[in-house]
Amino acid sequence: MWAGVAALLAGGGWVAIMAALPALIAVAVLAIAWVLAHPEVTCALCGARRDMQIDEIVEAVDFPLSMAEVEEINALVEFAE
């Protein structure tokens, strides 16, 4: 799955993902929120070098994705694999 995510982002597929969301959010917020939306994930270990990155990590916790949004992102990731 993670290789598919890397391929999707490297190929510019993140543009389709971001276009599917109603709110303007940082890619990091979307990525962390998507990881946290998976029930098999108990936590997301994130590192930050700048204050802005810490803000994005905190924002992701309060940005729950709908099941439809998670399924749409999952479909794009599976397509990239």
C-alpha cells in the first residue's frame, strides 16, 4: 500500500485527491488524517522541523475524513499500485 501512495504522490495524483476535498487543507494534514482514518492504525508518528509543521499535525487530528473521502483516496492509491 505505501509504495502505491509514494507512486501516486510522485505522479501528481495528489492533485486529484486534493481536488476531491471541499476544504483547502495542507497535503500533510490530508496525509495524516488519511492514515489516522484507518482502524488498523493506532497512532501516526510525525516529525516536525518547523512550527508550521506542528500546526499541521495538530490540525490533522481535528480533520476527520468522511468514509466517502477515505474510500476515494483508497481507490486512487490502489489505482497507483
